[in-house]
Amino acid sequence: MTAADAGPERHYRRLLRAYPRGYRRRHGPEILATLLDMAEAGHGRLTAGQTAHLIACGIRQRFRLPRRVLPVVAAVLAAVLLGGFGGVTGNWLAWRAAPSVPSAAESDALTTALTGVPGSNEYPWQTAMNGPGINTVLHGTGTYDAERVRDALIADGWRITRFTEETGGRIVDWGSPTEKVIPLLSVRFAATKDGVSLTGDTDTVMGGKEYGLDGQTTARLDITTDATATIVPMTIAGAVIGLLSGWMLTAALAYRIRSGTRRGRPTAAAVTALTAATVPSFVAYCEIYQVLVYDTSNPNQYIDYSLADEIPASLVLIGLPIAVLALAAVFLTAGRRAGPDPVPASP
């Protein structure tokens, strides 16, 4: 073979990698010889359309299943299960690329600057779209100062979008002859910063010293990452990739199991993997549904009820490792072959 011939052959061999290994072992030399003969006959290299057709045929072979009912059923189940995990993974990756909310220490520092009172409590949470959020609650004794609140937000880099002062009251001895309303001053505000939104309020009791209420201050902050335009598309893309991967994986395993000397063991392991992954997959699809129906026009991020909330977390934590171990067992046992891989018919 001349150096001039080696170049096209390497090129064609790379194209044939689109086909499954077993198919290449059986039909690769024949296809390669045909392509080289065409080149020597003066047809030149494959056109872009012919190259795309060759690759498409290889990918189609990777999705082709043995003509039996069980592999088809297994492929559907695997596609559904991996589609759920793929959607959750795509959603997770999309949120990793979004801005993060302040840490607990940063939220505590901001609340202290707003009220002049230290010692807040922080509670991380997730929205129905799985976006990060953090709640901050503070109770203490301080003074009312609306300008201090405004200045603290601006100093921390927040752009104020709403800021109102309100007057209310705190009722004491309710329903008794000594019932009394103690004045209460409040500030309600909202702000944004670098793809993160904040809503909050502060309340300060003005009086009621005899009741131990004078200066009693409460502050609440709710900070969430804004949903970006990539959240839903990446969730859907992850689900589609998972569906295709599940089908392709089943096709590959079906031929490996079919060619192995111990078919019972990998089949049992595959059934175990599918069964163990059922509950985690259901939870994953519930999360995907929440993402797809989320009301992005709502000015505030929110939590919504899901059927997955009724499932104990222990079932998910147990099911996932069992499914992974069982799937690993499928690969290990299916790899013991008695001979060459059976392959589907030529396209």
C-alpha cells in the first residue's frame, strides 16, 4: 500500500467507527474495500452527502435491536429511566452556570447592616425549578431607620426596584378591656443584583416598653437566583440525550448478552437495575414536570407540591446505588463471550 492509499484508508476507518464494534468486525473489511475500490476507479473521496449517509447508517445500527420482544421492552424502559435522569442532569448543569445566591455569612452580614441587629438565621431552599435560594430571618431589639436599610442595600451592590415605608400596629392584650395597639413601622423592599433577586422587609415596634416590646425588630430576606433562558432547554436536551442513550445502551447490551455464555446472569442484573431505578426515575420526572410548568411570569420564585414529595428520600438513596451496581454487573457478566458478536442485518 502506498502512502497515497494510506490517507484515504485511515479516513474511511475513522468513518466506520460510527458503526458498532461487532458490525465493524463482520462487515468493516467489505465496506472498506468497496470504498477504496470506488476511489481507485476515479470516483474520488466521498462527498459530504455520502459521508453523512455513511455515518447516519452507522448510528442507525447502534440503535438497532435484536428482533425479539424482550429487548424492545427493555429498551423502552431504559430510555424512559435514563431520560428522567438526563433531564435532571441537564437542569442541574444549567443552574450551575447561573449566578449563585449569597452564602449564609453574606446574608447574615447584609441583615445586620439593614437592621443594626446581629444574629440572623439562614435557611437554604430550592425553588420548584430547582433554583437556589436562601431565607434569612432575624429577631432582636433595634431602632427604626429606613435610610439605613436603603444605604445598606446600595452599599452591598443591590439595585433597589421597590422601597416603601408602612405604618401598622401590634395588638397586645387582645380581647381584654386593656387591649391596646402599639405602633409598628415597616419597610418593604425588593432589589436585584447580577441575576439574583431579593425581597424583604423589616418591622420595628415603636413603644410598648411596659410590655417589653419597645424596639422589637423583625427582618426577613428571601434571595433567589433568577431563572435563565437556558434552564428549560437544557432540561429538555438532557432528557432527550438520556432517552437516546438508554435505547443505545440497551441495544449494545442486548447483543453482548446474546453472545455471552451466561445469559441468565446479565439478564437478571439488568432487570434488577431497571427495577431499582424506577423510584428515583419517577422522582426525576416529577422534577422535570415542575420545571416545564413553572410560571416564569411570577415575580417571586416559589415551591410547588409534587407527588415525589410523598416518596421517602431513603427509597431514592437506596435505589440509585443498587441500580448502578446492578448495571455494572450487567457489563461485567455480559462481557464473557462465547464467540464473535452477533450483529443485525446489513442496512
